[in-house]
Amino acid sequence: MSPRIYKASQQTKNNILQKAIEIFNQSGTASISMNALAEAVGMSAGNLQYHFKNKEEVIRAIMEEMFKQFDVIYQPTDQPFTLETLRRMMRLNFEIIWSYPFFFRELGALLRNDKLLARRFREIQEQRLADQEKIIKGLAGTGGNRTALNPDELHNVVFTGWVLGHTLLPYIESMGQKINEAALEQAVEIMVQHYKPYLYRFLFYSNKEN
């Protein structure tokens, strides 16, 4: 396949995914058939299935694109980790999540209905939790042994933060609150409150020993 054809095909795939995200966010996945998606994109069902065989493939591709965006947030950095760093990361985290509300609203059902999606999702989650534990462990290491968390404590801090970070906005919405700027800021501050005791603990002892 020539580069020109490949680029055209990839652009078509990107267009399909963007339209799928838009209508899944509006109407959910269950009510949107491949025919409806094809109509929304402006192509025949046959042409759509040339790129994606079924709706499950579309959702898997959307998940991969979504987690690529998360990768950018959680890249390792040599910059000092402060509360403002945490706020910035959490803000970006919630902005991404609310670009794909359908995925987090329907997460349980999506994973139950597609074993391939479930397996890939769990692979990503396990790696992310391990990466997050490394970040927190690195902060703990700056404060000496007095600040050290045992492995279970470390895991529980990270696991709780990870679950909150992925479910907080859908929960807020389920309680009848519109997801707007105020709701995003509320979510960010809840996450900061969760991590703040550990961050202050690490930074306090690090500064004291220096």
C-alpha cells in the first residue's frame, strides 16, 4: 500500500472514530448500529465495515486512542512534583475522561460484552497502576525511611486514587449535577485532597533533611 493510500485510509478511520465518539457520547453505544454510524459518517455500511468490522472494533479503537492521550499526562519528568503539578495532571485527566463520557458511563457493560476489550483494558490498567506506584514510591523515597509506605499501603493509596480518578465524574453526573467547569474543579480538588497528605509528608521530610 502506498503512503498516500495509507494516509487517506487512516484519515478515514480517524473521521469514523471522531463521529463515533460524538454520537456515542450523545446516545450511548447500545442504540447506535453500524448502519447508523455509517449514515452519520456519510458512507455506506459496506465502506464502514472495510475499516471496522463491527461496533466492538470501533469501541476498542476509541479506547486505544483515549489511553494514548492519558500517556501524555503521565510521562515521567525531572521537574519537581508539587501540588500545582498534581492539579494540572488531574485537570488534564478529567478533561480526557469527559471527552469520552460514554466509555466511563458504560464501562461495566462494555467490558462484559467484549472479552477482547476487557482483556486489553485490564492490561492497560495494571500497567498504569504499576507506573503510578513508581511515582508515589519515588516521592516517598525523597523523605527517607520515616515516610516509607509498606507495599500494601502504597498500593491502596494508588488504587484508591486511580478508581476515584476514573469514576468521580460519572458519579457526580449520576447525582444530577451537570458536568461543567465547576464540576471539573470540584473533581480536581477532591483528588488533590486525597493525595495531599502523602505529598506534604514526602516534601516536608525531604526539605527537613536537606
